[in-house]
Amino acid sequence: MSAVDFASVNRKSILYGIIILVFAIFTIRLFQMQVLNHEMYDEKSAGNSIKPIEQIPLRGVFYDRNLNVLVDNIPAYTLRITPAYYDTSLNKVLDKVLGVNPGFVQSILKRNQIYSKYIPIRVRRGIDFSIVSWLEENSEFLPGVDYIVEMQRGYPYGVMGSHLFGYTKEISAQQLEKEKDYYKPGDYVGHNGIEKQYEKDLRGEKGFHYVLVDSRRREIGRYKDGEKDKESIKGKDLVLSIDGDVQKVAEEEMRGKKGAVVAIEPSTGEILALVSSPEYDLNQFSYITSKDFLEELYSDPDKPLFNRATMSLKPPGSTYKILAAIAALDMGVITPSTTIYCGGGFTFGRFFKCHGSHGAVNVVHAIEKSCNTFFYQLIYKIGLDKWKEYAMKFGFNQKTGIDIGEEAAGFIPDEAYYKKLYGENWPRSIMASLGIGQGEVSVTPLQLAKYVALIANDGKSFRPHIVKGYLDNKTGNIVPYEFEKINLNIKKEVFDIVKEGMFLVVQGAGTATHLRNPDYHISGKTGTAQNPHGKDHALFIGFAPSEKPTIAVVVVVENVGFGGTHAAPIAKKMMDAYLLKDKLKNKKTTEVQPVIAGAQIED
Amino acid sequence: MRIDYKISDKFDFKIFIPATLLVVIGLAAVYSATLNNPAAVNNFEKQLLATAVAYVVFFIAYSVPTNTFKLISIPAYLLSLLFLVVVLVIGRKISGAKSWLAFGPFGFQPSEFAKIGTILLLANFLSRLNNNIDSFKDILLALAIGFIPIGLILLEPDMGTSFIFISLILVILFWKGISLLGLFVVLSPGLVAISSLFGSVPFIVSLLIVLVALFFFKKDLFFSGSVFAINLAAGFFTDNLYNALSPHQQARIKSFIDPMSDPLGTGYNSIQAMVAVGSGGIFGKGYLQGNQTQLQYIPEQWTDFIYCAIGEEFGFIGAILVISLFLIIFLRLLNLASTTKDEFLSLVVIGILGVYFTHFLINVGMVIGILPIIGVPLSFVSYGGSSMVSNMFMLGIVMNIFRTRKNYA
């Protein structure tokens, strides 16, 4: 291996080769990047510097039927943490400042670990202004902590509507997975009631502002002066069929009681009020719902989260007698003049007692007096399966399809059911109790509302619903939603007869004469559902004005006793609120309605 | 002596014009890259001033008698070392490296000028030897001349500039005519050192290769043993050196192995640089229209990543133009080095070519994503006063050598 001459031709060639080789490699590489793969890099470059900023639209508000605002949006401060910049040793300080249980902040952060640490996490909504100013003062010591102004739900009309409106909540991981085309982590979605059912109408459409950002993602201006921006579209403002005043009265009356109230407009199926009691405070859900609050709701023995109006199942008691009367009249097994003798009871295998001796009663007076004997016998004339057929016509044993989601179907027995249970020779005596709405009949308050609406409007109505339509903000007109029409095809005369009986319940010598008042006539029927676990449940169904009903009401109060005493007065107050609206407003007084007579004992 | 010589006989326009075009393109790119950055608002003016100074320096270097370079080689080298020591003591830290000496409003990077001192002394030393540097002692001495400044620069620490020095030493030794064995002795510790960075298995494999090579060179046991010991030491030394590196440099080495491993961290620059160049397309996005450049996607783009701005705003055409200008300069210098009869001057030219070429290779290579991110500027183009002045100084030297090339027989 001898030395090579200085500056040899060989070595020049090698250096020449290296230079040309590097030049060639660079040229090929540049050609590949700038000519062949240009589009890919171009796309990346565009995505790099133009950042879409999501514009969350205002959620649609809720109006009541008189266009009073029931639910709106109010600005509130939300504390956020961006984990990428956040120091977890601040957890304890924040827990203290927010006034939450130790470990709260940590648990929120943990729940959001699955998402990018550059996405800010909402830790708590609706924080006090004092916390905001504390954040401002100490911002330099709080890396990754900030606050934003966001809209949260407000309830300006003083209506709780917890089971009606529902609430919005940060989207769950499961729902996000299903609908990731639209939602992003941290988005709020309707979680219950109308908020959930009409989510797609209420949420509007997100917009995007395109901004130029530098490499540190700092915004440095609008992209093309906002030419490509897409403005968000506000959610639709829903017009509910609810009457804020009736709803408010119902909520006040039900406070401290357990049960449900539904008011409905018979001719349209529009729900005027819907209350399940106890309620819960929807304002609590405007914040990041604390676990404690949810646990409290879940563990409450009175089950406030349970929507009694659509979910609770009870025997309808005497309110169900109307159904048998209609069936018998429509089938022609009785005429208005058919009488049945009541001597204080009825024997079929065993003795079924009545709460009095009513003598020979026709159907009108049987309803007026709520005569058990009459209805014990009537169901045998109708037959069990026919009886169920009529129940089905009125919508029992099935969901009403109301537009707030969760709902129970209830249960109406038929022959097949008993045959299956007891065999071919099932004890026919069971039927007697069914005739007066006791035993294995279970219905929801909402089903009863539909039922009374159909009675009041002679068998014609619409599927019960809460949202009438939405307000077109340009024209100011209500764009109505369509709901299915119901026509039972039962003769008007049949309804006239039972309605006469219901009229007499209040206006005659019936079980709710204490509702009589000088302003309008009420028709109704009281009921008491037997409760094997405690005091009976009080029921009342009714409508007013009797001559041309515009409101029908169902009241169910649990564990209090007789329907006439406990349920009927609530219905009366709601009818007052609806029918005497102007009068009450003009007077601005709270006249005490004198109780004219005590409830009579029935059943 | 003829008086009416052609000016092109004394002044090599084929080097000067491409270099000046690069300077002009560089100024335009620096203007574009700093336009929207408040932190760099004065950089264009500073660069303009430095360029003016650099051309003055160029003409001085061009005009002085050619033997000056040999005369100043020892003092220039010693002065370089002195400044490299001083900068470690009182230097200012800029982006992690203590490489900057400030004199009032002015400042300079001693390592830029140490290149010149090192080239001159190394060329001087080697040209005194009689066509034979195979003696172990000579190689060691030559390496010492080169590695003392490298050691000082690594202490700053400035890895990129160290690479430039290693490269210029190798190119000069190669040009001098070092034997394959000599080259092996010089190169192998470096290769073993780099292998050791990738883990113990590559380290052991590289040591085995060294053993096999030593067997084929058939040298005596003492020589082979020494070389092997040096290689072994280099491997272990690298491990220590790696641990001594600042975290950002360690991260850079790691991110070269897999740049996508941390797209927001150290791999970020590499990705953004490629996006900038690639999105330029054939004709570019237009001057001052590159969003990657204008939106400051790449930190301090006007220095080491200036080629991105060119690639993005002037496209494939502009990018090819720039590397073509460099190609002309390189081939011209190679030609000059091989036609210059004086050995010292020839070695100086080849050393300067080595400096220009290594800057070009590392800088453009990293911007287009085929080399790791090592911070070295692109000669004539990148922002930086010291670099501009030293590059034009070296250009003055080679043009001076061209001017007097016919004086040596």
C-alpha cells in the first residue's frame, strides 16, 4: 500500500464523482418532492397554516304556546384546563378555589385522558365571578388553566320542567364514537326530554372561521378576510305546546307530593303541562354535574330522575269506568236507559262490595256516583277481549309516542293472558275488579291524558306531543311539526252520554262537587288506585269547559288517599290558570277558592 | 510581460458570478423569511451590511500577494485557537451553543474564521512533507492540527461546525495523497464511534470489521494493536460524549433515526422543512407568498433553513438553480485545485472546496429530509455575518490563487 501522488487524477475523479453524485441525488429528491409529490405536501402545508375555528351556534330556545320564553341561553364562565401545559400539582389548589371535593379536578382530567392533551378540557361551568378574577390575578402561576365565556341554559319563566325539558351534558364517549362526524369531545348534547329528542333541531349547525396560524398555532389573521368562513346557524327555537302558567301552577301544587300531572288540549293532543314530582333542579346540570349531585339523585328513595308522567304504572281505578261505559254503549250491550240494580255489592264467586246502595242506576248515574256494582256487571256484558280492544283503541297497553323519549307501555290483560296463567277454566271473577280499573290494569298518567282528551273531543285528537313546531326567525311564523291524527270512529252520542255522567260528577251529586265554580263547568271522574304497599293513590281525570273542552287534565298523587280530595283540586287550579288566564292576570290577586264541599267517599 | 491581458484571465467570473448570484438570492430569501417576524425585523439590514463588509474582505483577500496566505498560516491558526478558547469563557450563548463573541453592537463566530486558519496551517504542514504522509507521526500531527479546534468547538457545543472541520481535514488529507491505510486509520475511529450510537450490536460489528481490515493490511502487531485500541476507545468515548451532549442535541440524533417519533418536537423542523419545499411545486408559490415561510413554521428559518424559503417560494426551478450555481463553483474549484501547481495553494483550494461542499451537503440534505437536522448554514445564502464574511474571505483566497496561478511552474 504505497502512497499516492499528490492531487492525482484518480482522486480528482473521485471528488468529481462525489460532487456530481450529490448533485444528482439532490435533483432527484427535489423532483420527487416538488413535482411528483407536490400535492401531498401542498395539502399538508394548507392544513398547517389554516386552522378552522369551530363556531358553536346558539342552541335553540324554548317558547311556550304563548311565546313566553321558558328556556334560553345565558352567558357563563367555564374553567378549562389544557393538559399539555398544565401542572397537576395545581389540582389541590383548584379543588379548593372551586369549592369542590378533593380529587374533583383530578377525576375530570383522568376521564379526559383519552383525548389529545392539546384540547382544553372543561372542568367546571358556571363558575363565580370571584373565581374568574382570582384566575386573572394568578394567571402566571396557572399554566394551562383558563376560562371562556360560554352559553348555558337559563330558565327565566320560573318553570322547572325537569322531566319535560331535560338537560344538556358533555357528550359521552360512546355517543361521540357513534356521531363523530359532527361532535367533538367537550361538545354539549341534549341528554333528556326535549333537549334530547329535538337535539338535531336545537343544536343548529356549527360554523367555521378559517384563521391563519403560525407554527405555534397563534392566530395571526383571517384567512382570505373571512371569504371562506361558514357562519354557524342558530338552532331552531322550539315552540312548545306547554302553557307556562299552567305548568307553573302544576309544579307548585305538586311540590312536596309524589305523582304526576298532565294537561292536554283535547282537540290537538298538545300537552299543556307535564309534571313529575319530585322534580330536580335543571340549573345543577348547567355546571359540570358533580358526581355527588348525580349520586344524590340516583339514591333518593323518591326517585326524582324517574319521569312519573310517562313511566309510572298504576291501576287507573274508577277513572277507567268511562272506558267500560263507552265500550258497552258503542257495542250496544246497554242503552242509556239500561239500569242495573245496586244493593251495595255484587256476587260472582265471592262478594264484591260497592261503597253504597245506589238502587237501580243507569250508566249516567253510575258514572256520577261511581257505582261499582254497575261496572262489576258491565264488564261481563262486554267480554274481556272486547274490553281490551276498546282499551287498545284509546291507546292503552302501548306507548303514546310522545316526543320526549322514555315512556312505558302499561298493561291490559286479556283472555289469552289468564288462560296462560290459570288454564282454560281461569276464574272469571277476576274480571269484576278489572271493570272498576283495579287489579292487573296498569296505565301511565300520560295514557290517561290521551284517554281523557279523546273522551272530551268525542274520539278525535292527535298523538300527544309537546313541541308544536319551531319559530321561523325570518317570518316570525310558527312552522308546525306534523303529528299523527287519531279517530276512534265511535259515535258522538256515546261520548255525549258518558260526558253527561262526568258532568254530573262535578255539577251534580257526584264525587267532585267541590270543583264547582261560577266561571265555567268542569266534567271529570275521580279515582283511587289500590296500593298494596301503603296508602292508596289519588287520581282525577277531567276537562273543562264541559260544553266545549279546551283543557283536559290528569292528576295522580301517590300514597295520599282518595282522588276527589287530593287530586281533583289540583286539576281545578290548573284549569283556572288556563281558562281564567286574563281574569287572573287583571286581578293580580290570589283569591282563595272556597272549597264548596268535601269529597265524597267513593269505591 | 503583456500589459493588455484579458480581465477574465485574472478574475474568475465563473466562480465570482455564481457566488454573487447566490448572495443575491440569499438576500432576497432572508428578506422574505424575516418579513413577518418581529424578532428578526432588522436582520435583512444587518445581512446587507455584513454582505458589504464581506465584499470588502473579498477584494482584500483577492488583492494581497499570494504568498501572504502561507505567511499568516501559523499566526492565523494560533489566533483562531485563542478566540475559540476566549469564546468558551466569555462567549454568548445562542440557541444552546456558546459560539458568539460580542464586541459592542458587533459580534462574530470564531469557529467561522478558525476554518480558514485550520485550512491554511494544515495545507502548510502537509505541503512541507515529501509526497508521503504514511508515517504514523505525520498523520497524528496532521490530525492534531485539525482536532484541536474541533475539540474546542465541541465544547461550545457546536456539532454542525465540527462536522465541517472533520470533512475539511479528510478532504485535504485525501488530496495530499494519504494511502488507503492512512485513510482507514483516520476514518475508522469515526465510523466506529457513529456505529456505537446505534447500540452495542452495531458497535461490536464495526469493531469486527476493523479487525478484519487490519488483518488484510498485514501490518505488525504493535501497529494493528494500536489502531484497534484507538477504535475501541473511540466507541467508548462516543458513548460518554453522547451523554455529555445537551439534551436537544441528543434529541436531534434520536429524531434522525425516526423523525416521526415526535412530530411536534425535534422531528418538527424536518417535517415542516419538507412540507415547505414540497409544497413549492414546480414554479413556487411566488416571492413573499409562501405560507410556510411567511407564517414562521420553521424557527429561525433565515439561518439554517433558508433553502426552504427558496424551495417554497421559487419552487423546483429556484431550488435547482441554487444547487446548479453551487455545482458550477464546486467544479470550478476542483479544476483550480488540480491545475494549481503549488502544492500548498492547491491544498488550500481543496480545503475551501471541502468547506463549501460540506455546508451544502449537510444543509440542503437536511432541508430535503435525507440527512439529519444538523445546524449548519448554507454558504453565501444563509443569514449570518460571520459566515458571510468568512465565505467571501475564502472566495477571495481562491480567486487570488486563480489570479496568480500562472506564476508557478
